[in-house]
Amino acid sequence: MNRNELIKQMAKDAGISNHAARKAVRSIIDGITGTLAIENKVSLSGFGTFSTSRRKAHMGRNPMTGEPIRIAARNVVRFKVGKKLRESV
């Protein structure tokens, strides 16, 4: 399912317009993204937890040339599946 399919399904299930569903999906995504930028955790009970962690700088290899390259440290987003979602899949 992609974003447009999610919006259509949400509009149908909630009995709202596609425009309203699009705004709601955008709001959810923006809310999670904004919170992760400020804090480091967003928990949705039964669904899962989004969190951030710091990945250290390390050495890698250019797959085209095999030449060693330095990969910079960066923040990454992680997702831990909630119990209800894990059990339903």
C-alpha cells in the first residue's frame, strides 16, 4: 500500500473526503517527523515505537571501485513493532 492508497482507504473508512484524509495523513507524518527531530521517541500504543539513535562513523567500501570510504556519523530512525501489530501479522 502506498500513500495514495492509504488516503483512499482512510477516507472510505472514516466517511470523509480524500482531501480531509490527505491532510490527516500529512499531519500524522509531519507530527512524527517533527517530534523525532526534537525528542527521540514516538510511541503509538499497540502499533509500535519510532525512535532515533546515533550511528557511529565507520569505514565502508565503494561497491563500484572497491575503494575504502569513510561513512559519516548520523542519526537514524528505528521502529519497534508493538504487540498488537506483531500478533496480527
